[in-house]
Amino acid sequence: MLYKESLLTDREYLPEKLEVSDWQTVESFFKELLNRRIESVDELKGWLEIEVSWKLFFKKN
């Protein structure tokens, strides 16, 4: 498994009380991920974990 199971409850990147009501609410998070420089395997793993946390967030909400 590529991601940690703790991402189901661990909200290190996303605010604990994030409420998505429109694109503007989450746009800055996605722009930051899009523009993030990835220069090592560890940075890539971190980026992928954040991406997975978004998927899990939307799956739960």
C-alpha cells in the first residue's frame, strides 16, 4: 500500500474543520500542490500522501 492508513484520520495538510462549499474554498490547496517542486523520492512520497488525503477527504464527505 502506497499510503499510510493513518491518513484516514490524520489531517496534517488539510484543516481539521475544512468545509468545501465552492472552488474558492479549496483552490489554494490545489494550486500549492500543482506548483510544488518535487526534487527527491521523499518529496514525491509526501506529495502523493497529500493527494491521497484529498481523495479520502472527498470520499468521506
